[in-house]
Amino acid sequence: MILVEPLQCPAVADQAFEIVERKGLGHPDSMCDAMLEEVSLQLSRYYLEEFGAVLHHNIDKGLLTAGSTEKWFGGGRILKPMELTIGDRATVLAKGKRIPVNEIATTAAKDWLRGHMRFVDPERHLDCRVVLSPGSEELTDIFARSEALRCANDSSAAVGYYPLSPTEQAVLDLERYVNGVDFKTRFPDTGEDVKVMGVRRGRQVDFTVAMPLLALQVASEGSYFERKRMLLADLQHYAARWPGFEAVRVRLNALDVPGRGLGGVYLSLLGTSAEDADSGQVGRGNRVNGLIPVGRPIGTEAVAGKNPVSHVGKIYNVLAHQAARAIYEQIPALQEVYVFLVSRIGMPVDRPQMMAARILPAPGQPFDMVSRTARTILEDALAKVGRLCGELIEGKYPVC
């Protein structure tokens, strides 16, 4: 069933306030999501190559436990490595062949670290604990059925929206900027554990940024605060380019207090607080559009690590955002689009229990035409679910 109705509230950007968060590349929650998603991707590809199909697995229960360090101005040492617990379910035996699930999982997690965290040596700084077990017979049997598309393995709800508000886009851009190649080339003494909180009041917006400096490259407390002034000036210059705001303020490492030595600065050895201060868990980070948008309807599923061919907790979250964008881009003069999907366990993934859209058109725009076209777009999105599943296996759509 497909439903379309008008949205009965102002667009987010026109409301009195807005709160948007992004946990960046090296945040422990983002790292945990990304590593377990990489496990699912590599496991899916192994299943496809060896058996011609993606077999049952869900790698969406994970915990990155913080390690321990000793730091000082100009140096430090790792006392205890981080530990990643990779959990839930995976097919470990198929057609009489034992599958090296533990080895694939460990390799995938360490591969992600090598590709994204400049100062983390996965062989020295991460221990992996793999606790993946076979799934239940009923859920595993979904993968033995002959349907062209798999059955949903859960009754689940998802929601997506488009477009991003100016505040949301600014939060996303700011984190990507400070973790981008140009910034890290100019400021190589900054870590990847970036968190951005954006708070808009009317046309004024405040961005609170947390980002560590690397202890090995900070000789003293005075050097830290001098470098922080340079970083803050760069961030403020970058933020001033955003249109649509009357005033933009940026605060960096707001917990800092001069005169307190190591207790008043944000230093890191590896570029992430997972080294000693903060643990990470799957599902506590960004939604599939890269944001934590307080005030928007958002799904509660942990998307990272779920299998890409039957777990609607992943498929529908990505599909909802894609469908909302398609409606917005294909129908002129819309302000906002929300798409909702609900699965029923055991039904093919292209036959949701409900698919619905709430749409805010421009003032005076006839809604009948909008509704008819939106329904056609939603039907087309469902017809292409099989293609989407293939693209998820390829890792085409980031989920954190």
C-alpha cells in the first residue's frame, strides 16, 4: 500500500530552532559502525564468490572498547590496545564447506583502520574478539528459498527525507572539511575524532567542534593554545562562506582550560578517543545520511553490519532516503519530502506492508498532481530494490 499526504508543518529550516549532530570519521561510534559494515561487505562478497549468493549474516552487534594510554606534551605511549567485539550471526558452514568467518571479520576491521586512520596500526593498536554464531533455522531458511528477492527477515520501520536543511548541510560539510585531505595536509597535527554539534536559533547558528591535537606534535601547553587559535581562525573562515545565516559562530574544544596542563587540553596519540577515553557501539552514530538530526523523524535501526539482501533495517533506510530525494528532484517546487517504509517479516523486500510519503509543496501548488507523480516514483523505487541490494553489497552507499 502506498500513501501520500501533505506535510502539516513548516519546513525544518523555517522553524524557530534546529539541532544537528555529526560524529566524524574517527569518533568511536563511527569507527565501530564502519568496521562492522566492512565486515558485512567482505563477508557478503566471499559468500557470493564461493556460493553464488549472499548467505545469512547480521554483523550489527559490536562494541569498540577503549584502550589505555599515557600522554605528555611531545609524546606518549599505548598501555593497552583498543578491543573490537564483532558479534551476532553469520553462516559458518555451507555445502559442507567451513567458512573462515573469524578470519574474514578480523581482516575486514583492520583493513578499514588502515585505510582511514593515519596513526592507528591495527596490528599493534587493536585486538579483535569475534563472537559470531550461526543463525536460527527459520531466519537462515530465508536464504534457501527460491524467490527472486529475499523475504524480509524482520518487521521493521524506516524513514528518509530530503533535502538537507542549510544547517544540516553545514554540519556535514564542516566535519568532512576538517577530516579532508587539504585540511589534514595543512594541519597534520589534528586527529580524526571530530564531532560537530550545530544549533540554529532563527538565522544564527553555533557550531561546537571537538577535535584532538596529536600529543607527539604539541611541545607544550602554550604551543597547544597557539595552534588552537590557528585552527579556530581557519574554521571560522570556512564557516563564513555558508549562505542563509545572519551570524555563524564556531567553538573548538570547548572543555579546554588554560593553566591546567594536560587536564585542560584535548590531546591524542592515535587521533581517536577510543585509544583511552571513549568506547563506541554500533547504532549510536549517524543515520545513513551522515547526520543525527534531532527534530526530524528518524529510524531506530542500527544499519551498519546488517546483511544487504534481506535485512530491511538496512535496505529500507537507504531506500527511504533515495526515494525522498527522487520525489524532491523530479517534482518541481517542493520544500520537503519524507518517505516511510514498514516491512512485515516473511514478505518479499519489494512488497512492504506500507510505503508512505509526506510532502510539503510550495504555497499554492496543487497537491493532486504532486500526489500522483510521487506515487509513480515510489512504485519505481520499489521495482528497483533488487538493484539497490546489489549496490549495497558493492558498498556504493555509506551507512554512517
